[in-house]
Amino acid sequence: MRASVPRTVGTLAGLFLASVLLASALLGTAAAQEGPPSGIPPAERHSGFDQMAPETQAMQADDTANPGMLWVRDGADLFVRPPSPGAAPCSGCHTEAAMRGVAARYPAFDDATSRPVDLEGRIDLCRTRHQGAASLPRESHDLLALTAYLANLSRSLPVSPPDDPRLAPARREGRRLFATPMGQLGFSCAACHDARWGRRLGAATIPQGHPNGYPLYRLEWQDLGSLERRLRNCLTGMRAEPFTPGSAEVVALTLYLAERAAPLPVESPAVRP
């Protein structure tokens, strides 16, 4: 199901790219000289919700007006429905009460593959390992719906990435990716979201870039999307090669962003411009 929300004039992606091009000319090589990100102290961390217009905040806060709740309802249905004949549904092993808080603790380490996985990856592994079901493509409706449903069960709980030493290499890699200038414009994530948050980039205010609202409904997209989709948009805006869907780079960056966002509350499904 898709919600019909009036499209804003122009797109933020177009404004972002035009503004980044101007900023690149003004800043020269400053972004390329950025050191490793210092991060933002917990007391100074702000959700993107805080920078939104009051009418957008009201849309997110009201479940009857929040378009993302359509995916949450679909995910709740998928949770209790067997994915294939003879297979057990997710609810055959997991209760809603037991799943509350799970989304706030991902990415996490998967023992069987000896690597970190994000929440989408965990859902897909459960399907293929325990339900005998086909893998769900990244950004597919069903995977987004299940992810949004589980994230919504953790709404209002603090982002709490696991204190697992096995995640340390991926967390370091995510931090490195966050600080590394990328693409033809030579910008890093840190150049905007650590060093210049709160300033203007064209018509938009630069957010701190926290992942606590994903999956979220973006008015620009007229659709629900994952954090991975937003990362792809940012990389494209910097004229950089996007990461492969579900790749180790995506999971590592997601893990670092979760650590950087803690202890902001989970908001999914958030609404953003």
C-alpha cells in the first residue's frame, strides 16, 4: 500500500546536489582535510525530528496520519503469516513482547556467518535458515514492512548497539568510512553531519544524520525507505559509487552510526521531508 502525500516543489536531492556543488567551490579542499570524526557528545545529539517543520512533526507523531504505519501494518500481518506452505510464521518462535527492543540493538554479530548483520540481514537469515523461504531483496516491500514492524515495536526505546568485542573491527571500519572523503566532490559524511550540522545547505538544514528513525517515510520519495537507501542517495549526491546492497560496508557504517546516535530513542517509522 502507498500513501498519497502532496509532493513538495522540487526535490531535496536536487537542492542537495546543487548546494553541494556550490559548497565544494567555496570550501575547496577543506572537506578532504577533515580528520577522523570526533562524534557528537550524547547530551548534544539531536534527532532529525527536532529540525522538521511543525506540520511534519505532527504527521510523524500521529499514527493515523503517518504514512509509514501502512508498512508497519503490513509487517504485522507478515509476522503472523507463514511465508510458504508448511513453514512456520515468525510468530511461531517470537512474540511481540520478546521482540520489543530488538531493533534498537542492531547491527549485531551473527555466530553462524562470523560477521555483523543489520536488522534486514537478520530477518532474511531467519527466513532462509528457519522458514525455508526465499530471500527478500533489499528495499522490497515485504522486507521493509517486516523491518518497520520490528523497529516500531522498539519505538521510544534508546538506540543501544551491542557492547560486543567481535563488532569492534566493523565499528572501526564504519568510523573510517564516515570520515573518508568520497566521490568527485571529495566530501565525507563527517564534513557535513559532524562539522556543519545545523547550518543551511540550500533550502535544507543539515541534520546530524542519525539512523534512529529508519525505516522512515520521506516526503521526497513518497515512499518508505531504509537507511541504506538514504546512504545511496548521499553517495550519489557526492558523485561517489554507492555501496553494494547489504554489503559489509553498509553494515559497518550502520553500526558506527548506531553507536554515534545512542541513546536517542527509536522513532520508526519516522517522517522526513
